[in-house]
Amino acid sequence: MTDNGHDDEAGQLALMPQVARARAREAKQQAADRSKGPKPVDPAEVDPVARVLVDVPLAHLDRPFDYLVPTKLADSAVPGSRVKVRFAGQDVDGFVLARVDRSEHEGRLAPLRRSVSSEPVLSPQIAGLSATVAARYAGTRSDVLRLAVPARHATVEKEPSAPAPQPHVDLAAAVASWAPYAAGEEFVRKLADGAAPRRVWSAVPGQDWALALARAAAATYSSGRGALLCVPDHKDVARLDAALVSVLGPGHHVLLTADSGPAARYRAFLAVSRGAVRIVVGTRAAAFAPVHDLGLVALWDDGDDLYADQHAPYPHTREVLLLRAHEENAAALVGGFARTVEGEYLLRTGWAQELAAPRETVRAAAARVAITGATDREVERDPFARSARLPRTAFDAIRDGLGSGPVLLQTPRLGYVTSLACEQCRTPARCRACAGPLTVPAAHRPPTCRWCGQEESGWACAECGARGLRAPVLGDRRTAEEIGRAFPGVAVRTSSGDKVLSAVDAKPAIVVATPGAEPVADGGYPCVVLLDTWLMLSRTDLRTTEESLRRWLNAAAMARPAEKGGRVVVVGDSGEPVLQALLRWDPAGFARRELADRQSAHLPPASRLATVSGEAAAVASALQMLVLPDGAEVLGPVPVEPAPGRPVTDPEAEEAPVRAVVRVPRAAGAQLSRALVEMQGVRDAKKLPAVRVQVDPIGLG
DNA sequence: ATGACCAATTGA
DNA sequence: CAATTGGTCATG
């Protein structure tokens, strides 16, 4: 455990050159200090040693270093506080992990340079969590802490945090919210009793999921514990915020999001870290919130790719929350209308239990779903369909729906122009006869000119000769215009991108939205139309079908139940298995099959996978130095697109960027991460060119 | 990263 | 033989 160098004889020193060198340097430094007159550092009386995690981006320095605490800083350099220290000849930031009586370090300790603030922003739980997350994702603790602890705001820090009022929890209402689910009541009672149930939740279509989450949080709260609720985006934060106010009243929770501004974010963070408030609602930035006495972590719609962090080491919110539930012995609730393969895997391994409603309950709550093809035959027979890109069935359903409320049209992608482009060079694809833009008129049809109707089956790019076409971009605005012409006099509203509507009222209107931007309708939509489903499926991503189903279920769940006239019209190919899963409202069955596929293809979550990317030579040498566990496979490296944000100044000189995939059985996942950390440590120490490592990256494709 | 140290290499 | 360069190690 400890070094044996403490009482070394001279003979041993000779056998341990590094110790001898250290000693020699030590003596020299002390001599120098004496001669120059060292600053008298007067160490603190109690626990004069601070164990500091320094903020340096190097993998091999990701460990605590001991510093001497001067008396002046004895009261401010508390565990969890920020400090500045001298490290390797420069001033760096750090966190005090602990204050201890004495150091294990043999040499002389440098004093802390200063205490930034006495606010303990890094709790022992979050310090532990960042170590776990760093290990899981083969990253460093400082990288994780950058995500976990928001930037300090001195003015805000001076303000006191208002404590939450006395809670009044209506447990009966909480139970009622979860009554549709088999063992739903048991789940709520366990939360209220201080237990830690773990559930994968398949929400009943049409359910007010925000209210259900708020009530689960309230039940946990009534046991004297805190709760942490994560949702994909801002719109959902607002919805959950409103639900919590309606369940508990104001002042019991805070919102923690990255885009609320530094002051507001730090204020909310402090309210949580000081224990004044113990319920947190937020986006992925909230996953590390230091909630006191954490009793429940919950994640809504865990398949949303907004949960995959874009910053090193690229942790996924689901993973962070589940690690927390494990470490802090909290309950966990993961779910949505869809079920992810990762959720299914939690059930399969027995880590969590299913929280689902009986089949009859689901059937009664779901709208009537119909699939209608936009086949050539149908389009030709139906001039209207030709002009509005809308089959007759869908048109009729919209018209009927408008009789009793707003109608939701989900359209795959953002943008205005509808045209195909070259997969390679992005040059817009043009008709050889008339230079008009090409589109895909229907599923499994060749590209067709929008102007002259000419079919282009053997298309090749005029610029670069490539034969691949990118999926067309069908704009929500364009769709809105065309629909507006088809239904004159009806209000058409759009919700997409940075102009997202959070809700619409019950008045008849056509709402065109892109996936994830669908507004909540007061009373539910009488009709929901899913347009151009083959476009979403035409993407080549690994998770395409899973992601598409998730988006469709989320939109379809906003329709009224069938018995109240709710209808969902899906424009697509009824032969698609994924559309059948939607038709039967069977997200669980779909996830089961998808997981089986992933297992047989050795893909996550059944296997653990990491990518190593960078310059070709760097990747090759990185792979060479990786000490891989048994059963590991290396795929590639293969050339990839250059890293975004780095303009290629000289494509000749630039080494080609490549990516390799390393795959191991799930059981060897921890070993793989350790091997990657080790490799990065050696590379950093030797100043070899950097490679980027991502463990279980989302959407390899 | 940055700096210290040591060994090998280069140059007059 | 001194000056220089490159690699290794440690950073409290």
C-alpha cells in the first residue's frame, strides 16, 4: 500500500534510482529554500493536509495530490471547496477532496496558494460519482467535473438560499397516478416508505407523464428524501415544472439547465448543494446535481439523443443516473412511451422490474392507428394526393379531426427545400432532362424530377460522379404551406427547431411539427398524422428503427383515445415491421426483438464498444499499445469525415482522420475502459498525438 | 502541460 | 569537450 522508501538505507537507494533522485532533488530544493529564506508556511492546526484534485487535462495526472493548508486558509479550504495550487510550475484550479491529518506523500508538501471560496461545491457523493463516470467512459475526473459543477458566480454565492417550505404530500393522489400500472401502487408506496425500487416504465398512451413523474417525486419527498428528474429538453422542463407546482406548490424544486444563464444556473445549483431544495428538474446538465438524501432518479424518454453529452468523456444521462442510483441507493425510474434496448436490457439482467399497464388498459388508452400507403397507384388515381403529398385517407382523417380540435402533423425534418443531394459532395441532385430538383415521390421508388416527372434510376453526381443520394429534406414550412392550401381557412401553425410551441389550445388548427417539437394539445389531438415515415427509416444509422418508433410513439401518444375518436394515420409502408409495432402499440415487443438483434450482432448494450479516432498514424499506434481483454475485437480503422469545426486548410498535408472500433463482451467492459484509460495515460505522458476515445457512443453510422 | 534530468548526438 | 537535442520521469 504505502511506499517502502521511508527508512531506506543507502544500499537500497542505489537499487531504487527514482527514489534516490527524488531524495536528491528534495535535499537540493530544501537547501535552496533555506538559503533564499522560504516563506514561513504556518500549517493549520487541525487537518493540515488537503487532498486536491487538480484540473489538468492529462489522464495520468487524474489522481489527488496533497498540499499543506496554511492557517489562514484553515477554515475556507474545506472539503469540496475550490482552491488554486501550484502544480508543475503553474497555477491551476482544483477541488479539495478531503482534509486529513497527515500525508502519505514522502516529500515536502507545497502550500495551497489560495482558497477560491469556502463553498463546498463538490460533495463526497459527486466526487465519487465523477470517478465512477470517468472510469466507465475512459475519461478523466476533471472532464467529468466540468460537466458536474457549474461555473462559480461570486455575487450569487453571497446570496442565501431560500429553504423549501414544509411539504404536504397527497399520497392518495400519487397512488392514483400510478394505479393504471400493474404493481404501480406498490411502486409509489415503496418510494414513500424510503425503499429504492428500480423500474423500467412503459407509459400508457395519452398519460400525463409529467404529472406522474411529479407525483413519484412527491412520494419520495414524503419519505424525507430528494428526487432528481431529467427530461430531454427545455419544453419538457417547463412541463414538468408546471406539474410539480401543481402537485407540491412552489418552492420545493429548482430547474437546472445549461441554457438558463450562469447566474441562474449557479443559484439553482447552490440551493441544491446547500440542501435548501431537494427536488431537481432538468436536462442532462442536471444529472450530476448534488441532491441531498437522494431517494429517486428518474429519466423521461431515455431514447432521446439529447441525453448523450457532447463533451468529453461523452457520458449518457441514463448511465449517469443509474450509476448514481446504485451508489446512493436511490430508486430509479426510466421510461417513456417507447422502450429503449438499454431499458429492455435492464429488465433482462434483472437490474430493474417492469412498470407497465395491462394490455386492455393500453388498448383503451391508445388512438386507432391506421397505416396508409402513398403508392404510385394511389397517387395517380388521386390528383389531390399528388399535389399535397397526402393520401386520401390522411386527408379525410385530418378533415374529420378538425371538426373537434387541433390536428398534429409530424414531418421528418427541418428546412424548406425538398430536394436530394449527392451523398459525397452535397451538390443538389438535378434532373438530366430539365435540371429540376429530384425527390423521392414514394417509398421504394426511384428519385423523380419535381418539375418534369422524369424518373432518374441511374443517377450519378455531375460534380464528383458518386452514385449515392442523401435523403431529401422535407421541410415543416413547406409542408405547412401545402397543407394550408389543401385546407383553406384553417389556421396552420408550425413547431420546430428554435421556434417550438409548448402547447396549443383545443380550437381546430393544423399543427405541423418536427419530431420532439410537438406541442401538447389541451384535451389531446383528435387526429395525428405521421408523414413520410419512409424518410425517417431511410437513414443508415444503427438506431434508425428504434429512433423512428420512439418519435412516432411520442407523437401518437398525444392523440385522444380511440373511444373518444382519436385517430393516428401513418403514411408509410404497412409491410415495415416497425410500423406494425406502432400499429399494435407494442414498444416492449419491439425492444425485445431489437435487443435480440443487437445481441446476435455483438452490439451494445449486450457488448461494450469503444471508438478510437484521430489521425491514422496516431490511431494505429494507440491500438498497438492497448492491452485488450480476452475476446476483444478490433474493427477498422476506417476513414471518417474530418472532425467538425476544424477547417481543412491544407488537405494535402492533413493526415487522414480514421476511426477504429473496439468491441468486447459486456462482462469485460470495465477492463476495456481501464485499458483505454491506461493507453491515454501513457500517450499523454509521452506527448504522443491525441486520439479521441468514446465508450458506447450513440449512433455509430 | 512544464520542468528537470540524463544520455546520446552533434559540432568546432 | 562543450553545446544541443531527445527521451523519460515527476509534478504534492
